[in-house]
Amino acid sequence: MTDSAMTDRSRAFAPLLDAPWRDRDTDRAVAWNPEAPADTAWQSLASLHAAIGAWQATLATGADTPCGWVLSTPDPMSFCAALIAAWERGDRVILPADTRPATLEALDADSAGRLGDLPGALTASPGAHAPSWGELAPQRVAVTLYTSGSTGEPQRLDKTFAQLDAELAMHAALWPLDARLVLSQVSHQHIYGLLFGILRPLCERAPFAADVCRYPETLHAWLSRWQAQTRREAVLISAPPTLERLPETLDWPAVGGILSGIHSSGAPLAFDAAAHAERLLGCAVREVYGSSETGGIAWRIQQRDTRWTPLPGVDVRADDDQQLWLRTPWLPEPAAWTAQADRVVIEAQRFQLLGRTDRIAKVGGKRVSLTAFDHALGALPGVRRAHCLALPRRDGRLGAVVALDPETIPHTHEARRALIRRLRDALAPRFENAVLPRYWRFVEHWPSDAQGKLGAACLARLFADLDDPRAPRWLDDVADGPNRAHLTLEVPERLAYLDGHFDDQPVVPGVVMVRWALHAARDRLGCHGVCRDMTRVKFPLLLLPGERAVLALETTPQATSTRLRFTLTSQRGVHATGTLALVAPEESSHA
């Protein structure tokens, strides 16, 4: 497909209500597969039609319409086809905030079934099935989403076709894609990734990548292939966690000039991180501020102005307490002023974010401001950021997630206790001793999900060891590709495996370190095999209570097994290293 043909076909924006996927030009490119040879890399509208028909054949065997379907799949093309198939049937699609069993079970009562890559989910029917077109209505609910749960219980949010179209039209007018390839590093299961990674390309007739670009190495490789196959530019849909960790080691100048736009959302991007990303990728980062509830609110490019500019159609004001209020055309009541949980200073139609409004918790019968704790901790030397929360399973006592400068990070039990004493002493003049945080998690990189948020799942993982005495404190993990990961952990002083091992000096048994490596490989790399053999397993140094260490994992597929190489290293040296041969459970049972 020629560049000029792609450009001509992408000029006009078509709203969802006009069903741009029904286009008769079925040769039009919809998706680009970066892993396929150049002559087969394009997926056409005809292939999307076939996938829609296959999903409609599956849905026809389910509940009567209209109904809701829980949809989750990482494949953008399959997701897009299932989404449209449900819409054309008159159904709505439910996008879970995460895929934990408890989350999915709670949604089952509100749906006719699960679709995609979920336990017990329906999949697209095999064979050829022509799609059928129904009717779309402005006030019909298109998708149901749920908030991240970072500030309480996840809240249900229904988005109508009219709401989605209003926001999509604004984006198309402000930042038109003009046939550029859309590369997404965020999940389309959330509103930001859904709008920017799937619906905008559909409505603006621009191609999107047929997979999510999860790693910097993958981004570099895809940009190189795109550059070799076409003269067109690309747009990157990203988030702070990915942009903050772009490595200097890749040859970014070799792919310079390909990206004409970078979007980031989910959380504010640090100024230095924005400059770092612009220097490496050759394009300024455009941040979009908003929420699942409100949609987009404002945008900025920090290197030009750190203030936020309201998006077209959005009105903002601040009350006497500096709380942000807004009116936006993509809320159910566009003329109504809606309060936000952020404080702002408005200057010449732009605003500075000052932080969240007060979050209140009851600790030991006393009302305390979690926001005040966040600000007090964040102002201390060596502390970059803090988030305090009440832990219901610990009688509402406070936990604190604290991001520290590298030189402040504690690496031993003694250093950790000294740091906690210093922080508590600094808080004591402002807060009663009974309400001070009791459970501390010290991190170097701010924990966040794919959308850049410190959501409920992140918080649950940080404090999971309180409910599982066999688990370490998981503090950070960085994926270096589909087969490599580095995880930061601490040894809890109350770890169950320390009992009796040994009385004079408790240490973590070697078999426990191997078990942690197996569990981490399963959870972070999707390696679900069982251990058939171990080679070169060594434990050079004892691992002590309170010690901080990094677990490095690397998997290599073999003919009949997967090789897992692991190393557990602290500031003192290597504590464990070895190679495990993992096989599928059924193979292990017959060995």
C-alpha cells in the first residue's frame, strides 16, 4: 500500500456512530504487524471484517441481546473485532480493571459471559463468517469501565457512544493522526489506551500496531522496521513508567525523526523524565491529564510550559480551597460543574497542579489526613515522593510507600530501622505517635501499573507479605523484554522460613530462594512449568532478615523444556545463583 493512498484515505474523522469499520474499501490497512515480513505485514479492513464475523458467530450462541460481555485480550486486533462484534449486536462491553479472580467473579453477575484470554472465556468461532451490521445509538452504553481503586473501591463508569465520540472528535481536531502509525505501550483495557490506541485509529482511518509495544528494545526494533518499510511517521502512546526507564544503551539516533508525536497519561511525568524521553526519542512528550471518570481535561509539553492547558470545550475554575472544578462535554451532564480531587492554581487560563485534596482515614479512632502525611514525608531530605494509606486488614493502621533517593535506600535491617526512626521522629511534632505509619515500603522507582497509576493491584502487591508469612516484600520489578526481569525484594523480619533456621542468626534457607525465583518467573514472565532439574545452584552468601536484594531472571526456551537462570544479589554480593530446567506439569508427571 502506497503512502499517498494511506494519506488520502485518512483525511476525515468518522465518529463511532458512523461505524467507520463498515467502510466498503476493504483493502484499507487497519493494522501493521511488526513481526511479520514486509510483504505480509499489513492487515486489511477485510481481515477485520472476518474477525468481527467470527466473534458474532460466537456471541450468537450466548445470551439474548442486549447484554454485557467482559472482554480482555492483549491482542489489539482481536480486541477491536470483539468490541465491534458486541456493539453491532446491541451489546455493551465491560473492561475489567484487572484480571484477578476476585475482580472477574464480581463482574460475572453483570455480564452474559467472558470473552478473550480469560478463564472460562469464549473465543472467536473458527471458519468464515460474514459480519452483520446493527444500529448504534448516541445514548447507548458502549463500554463499562472501572476506576483503578487507588483512592477506594473501584467505581463503575458507563461511557455512551455520544461521550466517546465527543472526546474522539476533539482529539482528531487537536492532534490529527494523518495516516501516521499508532504504536501503543499501554493497555487498551483502560480508557486512555482504548481511546488513543484503538478508537482514534479506527475513526481517523490510521493504522495501529497489531501488538502492544511493551519494552524499549521492542520499540527500537519496530521503529527500525517501520523506517525500512515506509516513509510515514508514527505516533507513540505511552505512560510515565515506560518513558522514565528508557535506556541510554540503545541506538536511538538511528530511529530519530520517525516519531512525530508522543502522548503520555496516567500520572504526571517528572520534568527530568520528559526531557530524557525527548532527547532519546527526538520528539517532545505531550502529557494528557484526566481520569477514567472525566476523560481528558488538559494537556502540556513541560519543556515549553509546566502549566496545564484545558482541552477545547473544557472549562475549569478553582474554589476558595483551591479545589479544581470543571465542565466538560464528555460527561453525562456537560453543563454541570464537577469537583475533582486535585488542588490547582489557575493562571491565565492555565493551571498548576498542587496535589490531591485531603484524603481522610480513621486510625485508632482518630481522623487523620493522609494527604498531610504524604506532604510531610515528601518534604523530608532524601524523600522524593510518598503515599500513605489505611490497611483494613491491619485494623486500619497506616502503611507508607516512600520513594527515596538512591543513596537513602536502606539495604540492611539496621539501616531500615534507623531510617524508620528518623522518619517517625520527623513526623512526631505534627502527628500523634498512635497514628504514625506502622508499615513501610521503601522504593527507588515509584510503583505503578501500565497506566502510570499506583492502583489497588500495586498496593496489594507491596503489602502482600503482611498476609502471607512465606512471601518476601516485593518492592519493584522491571521487565527487560519478554524473557528477562529484575525484581527488588526485602526479607521480612517475620518470614516464616526463618523460624529454627537458625537460633543464633536466622537466615533464609536456600530452597526458599529457589522457590521465590520459581514464583517470580511464573508471575512476571508467565513461566508455568515445574522444576525437573537444577544445575550449578550455589548459595555463596547467607541472606539475612531485613536485607534488600535484586532477583534477576532470564528464561530460554529449549526443545523439551524452559531454562530459567536466576541470580539473587544484594549490596554485599551474590546470595543465590543457578539454572533450573522447567517442563510442563504433564511432562513432569510422566518423567
